[in-house]
Amino acid sequence: MTESTPTHFTYQSFDDPKGDLQQGDILEPTENIHSIFKEVHPHFLDAKYNAFLVLTQTCDLVRRKDKKCKSRYINLAVVRPIEDILWSFLDKICQQAKVRDKAIEGIYIETSKYQAKNFIRRVVNQNEQAFGLFYLHPDEAVNIYEDSVALLQVSIALRSQEHYDALVDARRGRLQSDFQAKLGWLIGNLFSRVATEDLPQKKREDLVIQLLNPIDDTEHSPYWIPETNLELAEKQKIDIEGLPRKQAFDLLRQCQPKPPKDVAIEQTLFVIQEIVGPFSPDVLDKIKSRLSNDPVFLSVCK
């Protein structure tokens, strides 16, 4: 494989491709790694794991004169693209859309979207402690091609004496020292904050939009629906059971409540006719048009 220099501030180059492993080293799922997993952890052969992150402390990975390191086991965290697992976390932090007490997969109440935004901001700034996530920015030099996260709570233990060399050969990247420190802090669940450089605000907000409001709809894109649509769907007894998610969303989106202005105009016309008596359709249209364009009336209907 051709060596290249990482461009993102999260990563650093390593001079010796055969040097000792360090906490925060990024490993590619090579054929040798898959051969090991086939014997000891077949579950992790799944292609959904696009990389692995070394969790064991650096001081325990230094090879001594006997070519052995202090740690008997080397712990790896699985890495997955954020988009693939976003729903599983939004289900926990956002309010799911429900019709007839049944939650609809991947569709959430619009007013809870701010919680999703804050979640992504915490993730990309390495401050998401509750779920144990460590953000890995795309960088071709480390073989990370999508916005990804290491799932620190999903780890694999491999025997160092048998598998050390295979892990070294699979190494494709390394975290900068301050990010190694932050990773160690997250793993150790300490109560202090290691300062790391934040992702620039524009890039962070672009990622929020990319994940929560993607331009190109994908099977993993979350949908957002106003709660008023769900209330109307309940009243209309809309049945979405068994429908594909996109079809269910389109059906719920059609349950659009009338704008406050239209409701106010209809009620005004009803009250006028109830008191004064019926008007001809032409007169009703004129009153409706007048109200629709009256600035004072519109201002109180917002």
C-alpha cells in the first residue's frame, strides 16, 4: 500500500510502518484480520465494520526485548459510518413518530430535531460520553472514506502474543497525540476534559445538515414530521402498518393541517353568516379575498 500523509488535524503520520502499536491506531479489516476473526470472533467479519481502532494503552503495547508487549490482550473498537447507525441513536434521543401507538422507523417529531443536532455536534467534537462514540473524520490516507465513529462499547480482545504482527500490518492511520489522550479519557471514563481542536463550525454544521437533511435521500436518512400531522393522521385513522418507511412518510406528510390563516378565515365567515345570514358565493369570495390580504388580520394569524 502506498503511504500518504493525512490531511485532517485528527491524524498524524507514523514513521515506521513496522513500529509498535499505539492507542488510537486505525486498522483496516485485512485478509489476515478476517482470518483471525473467523477463528475467534466471526461476528466481526461483517462488512459493515469499515475499520477498527486500538483501545489498549500505548504503554502496554510497547514491545520489549523479548518482542512481547506488557498487555496479554489488545482491545479493538469497531468503526462504522455514522449514517449507518444514526437511527439507533436518534431512537434514544429524539421523539419517534407514532400512529396508533406504533412507532415508525426513521421518522421523528420535528420539534425534537434540536436534540439530534446537539448530538451530532457532541460527536464531531469528541464530547459524546453517554454513548461512547469517537468520531473519525474522512481521510484517504487512513482509509476512512466516510464520516465514521468508533463504538467504544463494542470491543474485541485479541491475544497480543499471537496477533500483534497482523495488527501492525493492518495499521493504516494514527490519531494525533491530543486525540489519543481524549480517546484514553473517554475509555477511562475520567471526570476531566482534555482540550482538543474543534471541527470548524461551518464543517460541523455542514455535517449536521448532511446527516439530518441529506440532499440525496438514502435508506438511512431520517425523516421529520410535525406532531400536528400525526394528530390529524390519528383522527383520519390513517393506517401505515406494513408500509415501507418512505411511503408511510409521504402518506403522513399529506395529513397537513390547514394554516392558521385559512382556519381563521373559515371561522370568521361562519360566524358572520350565522349572525347576519347567508351571503352569495360572490360576496363570500370578496370577504375571503379581503381577509387574505389584510395585513392586520394576517399578522394575528401567524
